[in-house]
Amino acid sequence: MAEAKLERAQPRAQVGLRLDPRDAELLDRVGDRLGTALPVAPGAVTRFAGGRVLWLGPDELLVRHENSGGSDLVATLEGAVGEGFGTVVDLSANRVVLAVEGTDAAAVLATAIGVDLHPRGFPDGHVVQTLLARAQVILERDGDRFLVYVRPSFASYVEAWLQDAIDAPAG
Amino acid sequence: MSFRLDHGGSFIDRSRPISFTFDGVRRSGFHGDTLASALLGEGVGTFATSLYRGRPRGPIAAGREEAAAFVGVAGAGIDAPTMAPGLVPLAEDLVAEGHGGRGRLRAVAESRRDHAHRHCDVLVIGGGAAGLAAAEAASSDGARVILVEAQEQLGGWLLDQVGPVVGLDGATAEAWTREIEARLAARPEVMILKRATALGLYDQGFAVVAQSRRLWHLRARRVLLATGATERPIAFAGNDRPGVMLAGSALRFLRRWGVAVGRRVVVFTADDGAYAVAAAMAEAGIEVAAIVDPRPGPGQGAAALAARHGIEVLHKRAVAAVDGETGVEAVRIVPSGGAAGREELRLEADALLVSGGWNPAADLITHTGSLLRWDEEALAYLPPARSDDRVTTPVGACAGPDDPAAVGPRAAIWSVPPPAGRDEDECFVDLQRDVTLADLRRAVEAGLRSPEHVKRYTTLGTGGDQGRTANALALGILAEMLDTSPEEMRPTSARPPAVPAPFELLAGRNRGSLHDPIRTTPIHDRHLAAGAVFEDVGQWKRPLCYQRPGEDIEAATRRECVAVRTAVGLMDVSTLGKIDVHGPDAAEFLDRMYTGVFSSLAVGACKYGILCHADGMVFDDGVLARLAADRYLVSTTTSNAAAVLEWFEEWLQTEWPHLRVHCTSVTEQWAGVALAGPRSRAVLARLAPDVALDDEAFPFMTVRDTVVAGLPARLSRVSFSGELAFEIHVAGTDGTRLWDEAMAAGASQDIAPYGTEAMHVLRAEKGFFIVGQETDGSVTPQDLGYGWAVSKDKSDFIGARSHRREAIVSPDRRQLVALLPETRVVEGAQVALPGGADERSIGHVTSSYESATLGRPFALAMVRRGRERIGGTLRVTHGDGWVDAVVAEPVLYDPDGARRDG
């Protein structure tokens, strides 16, 4: 048995946010509404009360919130975007979020993930899109646990893989 | 007779005997032995027989340089059809057998192997003196270092040294190694992988390393190759006899396992290093009959060493042959230089230790494409100082000899002509492949000059060891035969895996249910409960039909079709791809992508669309809904969901980056069901009592956001069956609830869940094509009779230009028609003209079903000039013969669309 635990950790809301990173005024406006600067560095995560903004690509962010529902968060963000060119899409049901924690969490994930999971290469508050075995995932380090965002149709495959890696590490 | 000495053997624990079985005989060794050391200790000289010649073979090496004797191993946690005996750790109840030519694959019990990914600053491959020093230095400032060592013990050649070693500041090898290992172990960012072998080295510092139960994928900024050097054999008559061994390996058996490879040995060397081996043998009480050295004389140190141990040195001599059938009985020695009528000396001995010099074990660097080159001073093929990708640096003996001058005068000796009565076909170059001097001579006489060609002609170097010891030897011999320099011989490249690896290690956890993702919809549990038979659509499991007791698939499908045509059916359509297309240029973008016009679509309306590739052929199709002036919801086929999004992104990012459009996959945000059949409106009325559903308020091909079954929902009127139908989409997490509510609301209307097979029949009755079934990448919308979905007014769209090409508008193309055979034909059946002798195909069947609605079998087919043939009769292949079929319009059911509005 590896020293790791796998559980679901679904936030109430996940909302996709597409913004032109060159439109500083729009970024500021949306960030002000959320109460945080939007992440602009690759893999960065910024935090605000009850939520976080994950950098997924140069013009692609994912906003998650623990308390408000998807449609409320969409309304907030659309209000902030206003007449600017930005896309807000409710993705609350589009991905399941799994949490992996424990001493061996990184080793369990590294049975299937090729990116560097060492704290030097993947520090707290960092996010990356990658493959977990043959499933596309978003991976976020959240304190001493890892969050794996995966499409619901792949969730049972990913959970089975990680549970197998926890239960039966190679001798 | 035991060849285990009563002293020495740093690896073995004589207090822990181990019993094992080899070739059916119970034998014993010690904890710490390898199979090779235990068998040699027991006096077993012959381990196996050779592949083609059936000659007896014993080990020529103590480890992975083995080229002669291979074994199959089972039990004690190992299950391998082919292993070098020196790499098999001895364990209680190990069962092994020598290869009778080749290995045997056994059915093995399932065992779990794993993969693991790690990154580091410096990867050091090889844990000998150079590797340890490199790892120590690299990690001293906290860098992440991974050290890979093939053995359980670190130290490499140091493990064969006793007393203080030159270059280690007066320390003994053991003390120095222990000190370095302790330092490395104390550094948290150092990882040492023991019993680990690099299978492959790839560009930019990616290495794949195998342990028995885990495959490591290592990514490093820098790679230091400290894999040492491989001793070269020499080709002479009988050099494959058990008892002929590389000198360094004989020393290893002595030092590590206390095993004498013979009682009276001859050493044949052109290298001072083997003098130390002779001295060590003498010190251990083994008689050294002579050192045979083709050089005029060794270096001073080597000469003194031989003198001190009273070992006779035969200068300017070479071993021409070994006598003995199953082992070494005597060694025949001739003057070197190979003059005819040579005087000959015959020395009785039971082992012959050979050293033809050393070659860097640099095969891994050639994996990355870097080449080895002959170095006249080192008399070896050396790797470059740095790999072509500038990441990998050979260090230590892998880079070449430190200082050629320090190891005495050097001479390269490759082969010795056989004496009278012996033949070149017993002078072995590649023992694993049974390739001899005679084979190489035949290749050269056939006109081959390139080592690559000779390799293919003779199979030299194509064994599991990839010619680790044979390659350099063969190059030297070829240079001599071709009367050129070894510099002209370009070494062949090694390839991964550097050593054989079991498939189950490569497979790792990717087996059984983890082999490939199985994707299921949010409603999957309900399908299971309803007795669904599933079909694979890409990685998805979709219900094919729902079997009731006593039904087969045909009966269930027939019942489901009837339900949709006469009552109401419910289908899970969650797998269909869904893309949110948003932005001020969304309409312009879709007009360019699709063959139809979408910019004029009213908000709240839906329209069918076809995507073509630039060649004008159908790529995908689906219904597009305009949700707002600047927002569309695009649906795709299940299989192409990801491909369509990539296609959109490719055009947006590479061709039209100025278009302000964002595409977002929302396939799994939504769970969807289709409610189809004349009673669908009645069922929906119960689910959504506040929504006006009559044809005027909610016409065909419209969409609205509303509430269904108490859930926020997107409701649309689309139909793939020709019947009155609705699609309901809710958040994926509400999918099960929507299904349950719909089934409950439809109970009084005889609602039946239906699967993909019924859906296929229903759509085929209406002449609707399916991408990938009627189309195969060579079919245009016009071929399918879907010219109405291609705009004549738009200036351009992807595929438009191809649609104007002469060959594409030709009436000779295959066109979609329906066929009405008297019996059901198979999909893929060929279509030909009726009667007569002309059996050439003019088309093929793309779909074929039994229709409950039509009361007959029918098919869809792509037929050359098909539309012209409507009303006529054609032949379709059927079993061994033919069946006639009437050609019909593809829409066989309700051609006027009267049923669409209920």
C-alpha cells in the first residue's frame, strides 16, 4: 500500500474564461470584480475569497468557486466582461475534481504523469494540463495535496488507475 | 569437482547456502551468487548450446557482456525466457535451464509491473568509480541527481580490486566506495537506482531505465554516461569452447564470488590490464601456465608483476587454437604475425582468459544518433566528447582510456589464423549468432564492404546483446580483410532496448481494464439496469439496444424501432460532441467552416451543417443552434468531437487569428436525451407543463433555454428519425434524474429506451447518412444527395474550391441510393450490373437492415451513377452468389416529412 488517499473534491462552480491577455484593461476589470489579479504567468494560480483562478493557456483561464453556483459565477464574470471580448462558459459539470494526498501522492501520480512533480518543478499554487495515462487532465498542487480535474467520462478510469497505484505499487 | 575456492568472494555469504535447479539437477550456491557464479562454482562449464551450430557454450563473461550462454529462468520472482546467467541473482528454489539454441516462452502468472516518471538535473548512468565521483560532485550543491547502477553493489570495476587503488588518495576501493555511497545516501535530492539498466537514451536527456518490476522514465538536464568499457574477445579456432572467457570476467568471478574459472589457466592478452588478472589468479592459488602476448613486450609494471608471481610470458606469440570438445584441454600457441609453417607450442590448461583490449561501452550514446569513431591511440571506437544534442557526456572508461601511455605499449589484435587442421568456421566473432571468420570472409568475397551490409548478410550483431562484444571485433577483422584501417569502418548503431526487456514490464499497469479508458455517460447506470447491450463508439460505451427477457438483439431492435414509430422512445445522446462557439465573429467563422450559411440563422433557430476538409470530402456533420447573435452551440458526431474542435482551433490559430472567436468543448457539461415518436410531445408536456410545445409556439428546428423536470434545461426540436422529436439537455450531474423523470412521465405512453442500432435503422429509413458509415473520406455532400446543405451563394468555405473540380462534379461518381433486395445483404457487399458476365463492382453497400416499418430488408449503397439507376435493378454479392436489388430513392419512409410535426 502506498501512503496516499484518493477522494472527490468537487467545487460548486467551475467556469471557463477566455480573455485576450493583451487587453490589460479587461483583465484588470475582471480581476477587480473577483478580488484578485488574473494569472498571466504559465501555470500560475491566483486566489480570491472562496475561489481560485487557474491559468490553462495564454488566453484561457478556469475560475472555480466553493460557495457560489455556476450560473451565479457566470453572471458575475459576464457582468465584468461587459462589452469587452471575452467568453464565459459554465463548466461546473464538465470536469470531476479528485484530490490525491499523502506522503506518496506524488509517487502515485508519477506512475502515469510525465511532468515534473517535484516541489522545485511544480510548487504549490501551480497548475498544468497534461496526460494521466491516457486521459487528459488538469493537475493543480494545492498545499500538500494534488487536484486532478478530469472529464466525468474518464473519471472512473482515472480513479481506477490511481487506486490501483495506491493499493498495489510494484514491489 | 568444486571450483569454489575456500577463501574470497566479497559478494557471497557462505553461511547462507541456497539450493536451486538447473537443467533438472538440484544444485547449491550461496546467498549473493549469480546463476553463473554458482554453476561455475559447482564445476558446471557448459550452460547451453548455440543457436545454429548446436555447440556447447559456457559463459564468456560475468555480466551483461555475455554473448555465448543464455538461460531461461522461472520461479523466485523471475520469469524470463532469455537471460545472461551472470545477471540472474541466485534465489532459493530458482529453476533455470540452458538454452537449447533458443529460449522458450512460458505462460506466466499475472505479475504486476509499474512505470514511474522522475526528473533530475543530472542523470548518471553507471555506478563505478567515474559514475560515483560524478554523482558525488554533481549533487554536492543540492542538485537533483539520479544514479543508475546495473548491480546491487556500487563500485563497478572497483569491486574487483583489493588494497589501495591508484587515484583514490590511498584508500581501498571498498572504503572509498562506502564513503561515497554514504555521502550520496545522506543527500535528499539523490536517488540511487540499483539493479537498474538503461534500455534507451533519447534526445534531450530522456532515458528509459528498467528494474525487474518497474520501468523508469527519467528526464534530465544533463546525462553523464559512466557505463565503463567492454573487453574485446579475439577470434581464433575453438574460441567458443566453455572455459574460454574474457579476462576481466574471470577476475570478477574470483573476487566477487570466490570462484576459480580453471585450475590451470593461460592468459592471452595484448593489454597490460590482463597481467593483473594473471597475478590475481596466481595469488589465489590458481596455476597460470603462461601469459601469451603478441606484443614485443608489456609495460614495465606488467612485466614486473608477471615476474613477481613467477608467471612465464610468451612474447610475440598468439593463441591459434583451443583443443577440447566440451571444454578447454590445451592451448596451441604460435608466433604472432601469422607466417606459414609456424612452430607451435601446446600448453595443457582448463581455462583460457582473453583480452583483446577494451572498448567504451557507449552504445547508449548511439541511441541518440551520435556516432562512434576509431581512435588510433586508444585502439578503440570512442564516443564523441558530447552527444549531438549536447546533453550527454561520456565520463571515465566510457570516454576512452585515461592515458594510453600509462597502460603500456598497445597493439590491436583481432584474429589469429587457424593452425593446420583447423578452420575459420570455428573462429567465432559473434557467438550468439554463430558468426565466424569464415562467414565474414564470405561476405567480403561477395563484395560487401559496409559493416551495415555485412551485418545484414551474416546477422552479426543482431542477437539480444546487439553484438556488445562482437561489433568492435568484427570491424577490426573486416578492416584487415579489406586491407584498410578500422577508421574506415563505421560502427553500426545500437538501438533501444539495450538489453532485452519483458513486454509485461513495458506494459506496466496498462493492461486489463486500465489498458484503455472506457468512457461512460452520466446515465450509464440506468442503461445497465435496463439490460443494455453496449457497443464501442470510440472509447465510449453506448447502448446498442435494451434486451428484454427472451429477446435477441434483432428482436429488441425491432421492438425499439416500432416504439419510436408508433409511440415514443428515449435515447441517451450525451456522447454527441458539443462545442460552444462564441464571439463577435462566430457567425463569419462558421460560414467559413461549414458548407451551409449560418450567419443568417435566427437566434433561437437550429440548422443542419456539414463540415468538409479542403479536399471537399465530408468530415463531420451535426446540428448548430444559434443561442445569441454572437453564440452558437455546435454539435458533432460522437467519434469526431475532439477532431472537430482541433479542426476549428487549427483554422482559428493558424489561418484566421484575427477572427474574434472562442471555442469551448462543453460535451460533458451536458447530459442529453432524445425523446422521439408521435407521443413525445405528450410526454414532454408532463415534464415541462409550463412550456408551450405546439408546432406554432415551438416549431421544428428551434431551441430554447427553459425548465424540464424541474431542471434548468436546453430544449430543442430536432429529429434523426423523421418522427416528432425533442432533445433535452441538462447539466451532466442531473443526467440520471432527467432520465428517470422522462421514463416516469412516459410510462403511460409506453415509452421505451432505444439504442444505437434502432437509431441507425430509423435514420436509414429516412436516408440520413452517418459519417464513417456512408462516408469514408472520399465522399462529397453532393454524392450523398446533400447538395441542398451546400451553399451556392457563399463566396468561400472549406472545400468549396474542390467542389468545383471537374472530377468532383462528374456524374460518374458513386452516389447514395437505397437498395431493396429480397433478403438482407451484408454491409460491404459489392454491387454490379444485372445479369450478363460483367462482374465488375460499380458500388458497395454501406448500411443494411431489416425494417419493421417497411416490412422488408433494405440497404443504403454508394453506386456509380446511382441516381440515374433509380427504378432499375442491380446485383449485390450475397454469400457465394448474387441477389437482385431494386434501386430506390434513399428516403424510403415518409418522403414528404408529414410525421415530423406530430
